[in-house]
Amino acid sequence: MSFTVAIAGRPNVGKSTFFNRLLEQRKAIVDDQSGVTRDRQYGVAEWAGKSFNLIDTGGFVPNSDDVFEREIAKQVNIAIEEANVIIFMVDVSTGITHLDENMANMLRRSQKPVYLAVNKVDNHERMLEATEFYSLGFEEIFFLSSISGSGTGELLDAVISTMKDEDQPLEESDGIPKFAIIGQPNVGKSSLLNALVGKERTIVSDIAGTTRDTIHTHYNLFNKEFMLIDTAGIRRKTKVHEDLEFYSVIRAIKAMDEADVCLLLLDAGKGITAQDLAIYSLAVKKGKGIVVLVNKWDLIEKETNTARDYEKELKQRLAPFNDVPIIFISVHEKQRIFKSIEAGLEVYENRSRRIATSALNDVMLKAVEQYHPPVVRGNAIKIKYVTQLPTHSPSFAFFSNYPDDIKAPYRNYLENQLREKFDFKGVPIRIFFRKK
């Protein structure tokens, strides 16, 4: 099961700063100008040994008061419907605004846990000022500072207290490969599922966003058995004007958590978008197998090297991890759709591959001998032993005398050697350095 936390609030209250702190990286752009976060940001956060999906609900559309308020209301509605927990962030330096009150009215009607986070509380005077936010009517209220990090621990303790054991990603599999079909609205996800199973399993429409709820389809034909996970269903007409992009991403994240391999479907005419790259990066971080499917290839005018050049450009966008199968398909013409499944099954096997410790050491210690780690502070770094860890996705521990001094370039070298000597195409590899 997927556990998702959404950060909601009006612009410029510090949502992106808080988001960056939880992810321990500067992923969202931070600026004093309101509305800088126009694209949603997604990541995986961890606290006290538990991980969860984190969404920073930006999406401010400037220059129109009507659009402004409508966009914010839309964000909160989606957060209420899709997230497991909502962090409602406000700003003590400006006090309660009418937008805060409107948002509070919406959130109080929700059945989901809502935690009120009063941000920028960084001195005693502001602590006193923050007490006015009790009037918003929330039981769970936390005073914090996103910049310094004070108070965030108590909030995160409360968030993970609502998590159940089944909310954590499963490391065990029931033996049947699970493929999640992910991608932008209207790229052909449901059409692909229907073409594979040979019947109208899901409703297909030219209206983007027809697909809603996660559908599991068991495929057992031609000596191949797997589970297809598609974010499919019927969108009610009253919902047509909702933020389809935000919906599609949350659904993709939830489907991704259940899957072994993600089939990322792209529109050949549009290429890979920033939204696709965000989902791709999330799948990599979660250690999922990945196959990239370029759909509607029949509509592209082709020359001798069109596919080769397209693939080269695509891999540049996917870097640094771009060792993934890229297949050009046409769901409408049923071209190479079964080749995409064969690629998915191969990636599933690669993700499940276990290498004997003796074989691993024979190969990797020779690679270390051919190219030694750089000397750091006069210390010669020696790698003496390597083993594969008992995790569901390929992870390797290299034992060294100075593990903390091995830098990213040498880590990349070791990963490239693992990929060259053993077949891990389409699968992220995790490498850890430990003290021998």
C-alpha cells in the first residue's frame, strides 16, 4: 500500500522549504516571490525508519485573482481526496488570511488526518503570535521553522504515527511480476492494456483523464503470466475540469509502489516531459525496474536514423541512469506491444537476479585492481570484499578500510562494471560502502 503525505497551503508560506528539508535535497525552487512552485514536486521522505511519498502542492497561476483562488481550492480538493495525511502550512509572519480560512473550512470537512503547521516560528515573540492559529479549529497544531528545522521532528512523529504496517512497501513478492503502466494523461495507457488483454478491459476516450482508479488485470496467455496495474476508471463529467496532471501523478505513484516494473509510456510527438522525468526519477529512487515505451510511433515521419537519434536524445534526458530498454510502439496499430512485455519480463528477471558472492568477488575485485580508488588525505583506499544484500532490488555492499572517503565518481565506476559484467538493464543499482 502507498502512504502519501501532501503539503497544502497558500503560496509563500514555506511549503517548498519544508519539502526540501524532508527530502534532504534542494529539489523545489525556493524564492520570496509567491507562486514560484508552479510544478508539483514529488519525492520519497523517511523518518524513524519509515518511508512515505511526499507531495508539495504548488500550482499557483498568477495574474488573475479568480484563477488564483480556484487553483488553490483545486489543489486542496485533490489533496483531501488522494493523500493519506495532509500537512496544512500557514505563515505566522502574516497571520491568518482569508485564503487560510477558506482552506481551513475545506480541510475541516475532510475525514483525513490534518496537521496544522505554523511556519516561521523562530523566536519567542512569534511563538506568542502563533497562538492565534488555534482559532482555525484544528486539534493537531505544530509550531516550526522550515529553514532551521526546529519543530519538524514532532510533526513527523505525528505523521508516521498514523501509518500502519501495510502502508510500508512490501519487499516480498508473490512470484507474479507486477507491471505498472504510467505516463501522462491521454498517451494511450488504457489502450495498451486493452490491446494486450484483447478486450475492452478499461474505457478508452480521447478526453484526457478518463482513467482514474487503479485497475489490476491478471494476464495469463502465451505462456506468460503477470499482473498489469493501470490507473483506470471512469471520470464523472463534473470532474472533467479538475487538475488531471496532479491526479495522474498521484495515481502513478500509488501504482508504482505496488509494481515490480514500471512501463513508462510516452507520446512520440511530445517526447519526454518534466512530469515524466519526475516520475522516472521517483521510480529509480524506489528501485523499480523501468521500460520506456514510445507510443504513437506510426505517426512520426521517419528517415534512416530517426529511431536511433530519438533514442540517443531520450537517453540524454534520462541521464545519469539511462540503462533502460526503449521500445518504439504503436498501440493503435498493435506494433511491438508484446515486445514491450518481453522487455518488462526481462527487466523483472534482472531485478530479481542474485549473484553468488564468489562470482561477484572474482569479477569486481579484478575491476578494483584495474582501477584503484583515489588516494584521500594520504590514505590508500582498499576494497577487500563485496557481497549482494538480501533486498528485493539489486543492492551491493563493498567493504573498505575507508568507506566514507569513496566518492561518487568511483561509485559510478563500480556500478558501470556491475552493469557490464552482469545484466542489470532497466534496473537501478544501489551501492553501499561499509567498514571492513
